[in-house]
Amino acid sequence: MAMRYISTRGSAPALDFEGATLTGLASDGGLYVPESWPQLAPDDIADLAGLSYAETAVRILAPFVAGSLGESELRSLCETAYGGFHHQAVTPLVQLDSRNWLLELFHGPTLAFKDVALQLLGQLFERFLTGKDTHLTVIGATSGDTGSAAIEAVAGRDKVDIFMLHPQGRVSDVQRCQMTTVLAPNVHNIAIEGDFDAGQAMVKAMFGDSDFAGRFRLSAVNSINWARIAAQIVYYAYAAVRLGAPGRRIAFSVPTGNFGDVFAGYAAAQMGLPVEQLIVATNVNDILHRALSTGDYSVGTLTPTAAPSMDIQVSSNFERLLFDIYDRDGGAMAQAMQGFESSRKMVLDDNARSKISGLFSSKRIDPDTMALTMRRTAEHCGEIVDPHTAIGLAAAHDSDLPTDVPIVTLATAHPAKFRDAVERATGTRPHLPTHLASLFDREERYDVLPADIEEVKAYIAERATPA
Ligand SMILES: *Cc1c(COP(=O)(O)O)cnc(C)c1O
């Protein structure tokens, strides 16, 4: 049976998987979610034991893509997407002590977990656009990790152009070179003379300009895109069966920014995987911790940290959780989100909070605890972890779950991606893996533009292919 996707704000048309993948944001401003959660029986979960990562992906994703892709097509896309990872297990589990595990999600081309979803999304774009008389223009603003993962996913593809805005001088050298040394003709890097918010605001304005958005068929690759969330459900299942599911319950600690990764864990639980708890780990930019612990979902001021991919104020994917919490009432959600967008705050009532606290807990980790966790993990377990992962681990160590529940912390970035912060905390400077060892010797290509929407639009219009 074909899976349909509905908007969290109730009035955009329902779409199939292909439509939801190519669209990104729903036309009513909401996010697409599956009309119902596919169910895995205990036997289905037991059958995942021993399967490869790609084959696990086929089993988990099949119900989500039904109606848009057949099983053998899905299999070939998954095999291609995950064949390029630099570890045979794709997302290996590493044991730290009797109950703590790391799930290493950084063995893709750009060293962050975003590759797991974006490598598949690149394949899906190609599959859904081939043979059609249309062309897609991906635009995005990045503070680092999303940009390179998205560029790697679509570089060299026929029917897609990508324009990625990064704040000039405010991304790390590794992050910049991972974007700007990709010289495929469909990749356009723009360094904006401004901060990340300036880039983000221009991207939003371009999506809001329906003439411009329609002319170039603008598409999003950030985690508002449902296909990204779906792809991330797979590794929760992959890890859980290796640690004893369906017979044993597992907790996950998730370094969280935009709530995409941890929402995939929620989806895994809704599908029947035995998830004991999802620990939402935040840094000092703690809107989610405040929302989950006290109901105060209000936007504060952004503090830059050594875990920049978690430096966010508004977590787009939280809307997907609220939609379920508010019994999937799109009208009520539209009203609540409009209120939030104008006042920058929302209060979660006791009923909503008690529904959330059944599955979620949260922790706010300060910079000292983060650094200490990096150092202790190196000393006691011989593992060098990146700042984002350290925040997840610190939250796991603080957990009050019974000691027989294994806790899997998602290792979201390779330590070499944030080597200055890692060196400061541990005294060890992590090396880039061999496939990136020559990164700084490669030719870079990018243009610098002022933070001026008209100039950026003119730049894109000159280079993009109309739909
Ligand atoms: C994007 C990112 C996160 C946050 O993930 P969300 O899905 O936005 O919550 C955490 N760690 C790293 C390294 C990231 O790149």
C-alpha cells in the first residue's frame, strides 16, 4: 500500500514519498510526516539480526517508500549510497564500558552523521528526476556540516544544481575546504559577507518568493526533508538488534540541534523498536532542554560553542513531535506555530509534557563538562571523541536509567573535523582519514558576495537551470 505524507499544519495537499522528497517544506509552512507509523512485529525485528547495513535500510525504509519505489530499486539505491562509506559496517558500534556504547555515524565522505541521510537523498533525487523534464535547484545556508554533506550528495548529478551559502571566515578550515574543493560544475559555493543568520534569512526569503522558487524549482536538503529523517531511523534499528532487540530495551543519547536525528529515534520507537529512552543532549543553547524539562519553549540568544552544529535556537523538527503530541490536529498546530513564530515562545502544558516525558529525557551540558568528557573518554576508554559526541556521552553518564539498560550515544562527527577543540581537551591532535589527507592541497573554488538578497538572487539566476 502506498504511503502518504501529510503536513503538520493540516492544509497542504498529501503527497507520496517522491513528492515529499522533492518538496521539502509543505506549502502551508508545515513539515511532512507519514500518515501513519509502519509497524514492526518482534519477529520482523528479530529477522534484522545479521543483515548488512544496506539490507537493514531496505527492510526499514520499504514501507515509507511504498508507492514510489519498488523493493529492488530501493535495494540498489541503498547499496550505492552506503557502498561509499569508509567502514564495512557503515555505522559500527564501539563499546566503552559495561553499559555505554558509541554508534559511529561519521564514516561517510564528509565525516559527519549527515552523510548517512544525504548520501541516500542524493540517490533519491537522481532516481526521481531521471527521465523527467525538470531540473532542481538546491539552495541552503550552512554553518558547517550540512553544506559539505549536501554538496557531496549531489556533486556531478545531471538534473540538480546546488548553491550553498556559508558565512565568510566563520566556518573551520576543514569545513570550508570540504565544500570549496568540490569542483563539479553543478556545485556553487558562496561565501557571504555576514553571519550564518544572514545566509539563512536570504535562503528563507528565496523560498518565500514564489516566482523565484517556482522558476528554479527550489528544493531543501536540511532536515525538514522527510527522506532524511527516514534514512536516520535505520541506524537506530541496526544498533538495537546488535544489542539484543527485540528481547532487550535500549536507550539512545543524541547530541541534538535541529531535533532531526532524535526525531528519527522517536520514529523508530513508534514503529515498535524497543527504545527505553531518548536522551536529548544539548549544549548551552538549551531551548530543547528547557522545553522538555519545564515546558518553556522560548527562543533565547545564540551562544557560539565548540559544538557549532548544535548551536541553534529554533529546532524545526520539534514541530513533528508536537504534531503527534497534539493528536495530529493540523489546525491546532498551524495556530500554535503561528503564535510561536510571532512571539518566539510557546508553553507546553502538563498534558503535553507528560506525554513527552514517557520516552524523552534531556540534559544541558556546559563547555567544561564537554571538555572533561573528551579527556576522560580518551584516558579511560582510549577513544577520541568530537565535541558533539562528548555532549551526548556526558548526558548518558548523567542518566538515572537502571544500569542494565544499554545506552548508545550517537557519535555524530569524526574528531578530526573539530581537531582544535579536541586537541585542547585531550592533548591529541586527530588526523584526517586518508581519503581527506590531501584536502588542504586541493584547488578551492568559491565566490564572495555581500549579504544582499538581490545580488545573491542575480548570481543564482545567472547560473541555475530553470525547472
Ligand atoms: C547536525 C549535527 C548535529 C545535530 O543534529 P540534529 O539532527 O540537527 O539534531 C549534531 N552533531 C553534529 C556533528 C551535526 O553535524
